[in-house]
Amino acid sequence: MADVFVSYASDDRKAIEPLARQLLAEGVTVFWDAHLVAGQTYRDVLAQELTAAKCVIVAWSKNSIHSRWVMDEAERGLELGCLLPISIDGSLPPLGFRQIQTAKMDGWRGDISDPRYIASSTTSTSRCMKMRSLRSWAATAPASQPS
């Protein structure tokens, strides 16, 4: 299972590829649907990967704001407390997701020195993964006993 699940509309694959490649280059394991194998069931694989991911990056765009798959994946990231939204074309997130700060990545082409990438990538992804780990730990930690 991957550390990061990337949710996007299939029409936006070209815009997402540089991000997925860069995260992989930084040593972060990434799941995006380019990894699905023939014969696998989308629903089962996506549910497993989403639940296991420490960070869910959702790429909002004019295409993804109308995708039920992307909306479901974003909702799951929100439920798990590990949603990291980005906008790849300046689109606002759909209603229900606008109260979460969204990183503006429109026009980014893979340059890691670009301030848009620096502001939204490693630091945010690491923070997101740490928050998910802390929530998991807190859910399983024994309750403190009153003294």
C-alpha cells in the first residue's frame, strides 16, 4: 500500500504525472490509477488504497469537480483526516471542500524550485502523513486512568 493516494479526473493525467513522479523521486510511495492491473476491481483496490494511505492528494480542476469518483475519494480523505487538496487549473473545490485550504498548482510543470510546489509538496505531504499516524495512534492508545 502507498503512503499517498492521488485522486484526479482521468482527463487531467498529464497535469498529475509530474507530481506523482516527483513524489516518487522524493521516496514517497504513491498510488494513482495508472497502477491498476488488468482484472482488478476499481472499487476494491481504491477502497483498500484509500484506507491505507497516510495522505490523500485531491487535484481539483474543471474536470474533477464533476467526477463522482474524485468526490468520493476526497470525502474519504476528509473522513480519515488526511486530505491535501490542490487546484491544478485555478478551479475552486466543490461545495463541502472549500473550507479546507487548497494549494494553487495551476501551471506547475514539474519544477521543484517553483514556489507552488515547495509550498504544497513535501512539507504538506509530510504533515498530512504525520497527522494520520497520530490519529491512528490516538485511536489505539489505551485511555489514561484518573489518578
